[in-house]
Amino acid sequence: MQSQLREKLRKIEALFAGAGTAGEKLAAEAALARVRARLDEERRRDPAVEMQFSVPDPWSRRLFVALCRRYGIEPFRYRRQHRSTLVLHAPKMFVSGVLWPEFRDLDAELKSWLNDLTEKLIREEVFADTREAREAPEALPRAKCFT
């Protein structure tokens, strides 16, 4: 059931992305409302539990927070927790079957896109050779670090 729900969400996202008319957008919104209603039904069957996530990358964290909010889950941090820590109150089955897999897939795409964009900008605006630094066979006496 979770995989079917996940597939429906992907189709709805595709509808939103390709919606050219107001009617198409309304249909996509109605479909999303139906999926959210099913999620609410699952929440009644699988009560929310507290889960903690560590998402250190700021772009990934923004994506994860946005996905949570899209599904009506408000992430938060307790006082004195690191910025990378996110806490959710959500049904475990929904998080493990829909939210987290979707986040992983979208995060991989986001990182790939950001990497390609960064590589292109550096190559075109700074210097064409963007290879990693070479590995030296022996270490020289350590110099002062500039950080």
C-alpha cells in the first residue's frame, strides 16, 4: 500500500509540473487532497511517534523540511539541538515507506544538479581544470594552516 501511495504522489507531482491550464492544476490539487486524506486515515491506524533526523547539508535539510510540510508534518528542534537535527511527530510507516524514500530520491537529484551547476560555473568562470588535488607521495614539514 505504501508503494502505491508513493507512486500516486509521483504522478501528482508530474501533474503539477506539467499543468498548463487552471483545470489541470485543479485536478492535480484534488488528487493531492485525496492522497492527504489517505495519509490522515493511515495516521489514525498508525499513531505518530517522535523521530529524530540529522540532516547536516543545508540544501538537503531545506528539501526535507519542505517535504515534511507538504504532507502536513511540521519539523522542529528542541532547545540546544544542532541546526542539523530535525524532530518529527509522524506515523513511522509513512516516514519509512513514503517520506524518507522520496527524500532520498529527490536529495540525490538535487545534489547531482547542484554538483553539475557548481562544476560548470567553476569551469567557465574560474578555471577549466576542476579535477581534485593530486595526492603527494610524501608529506613535507607541516606549514601553518589558513582556515
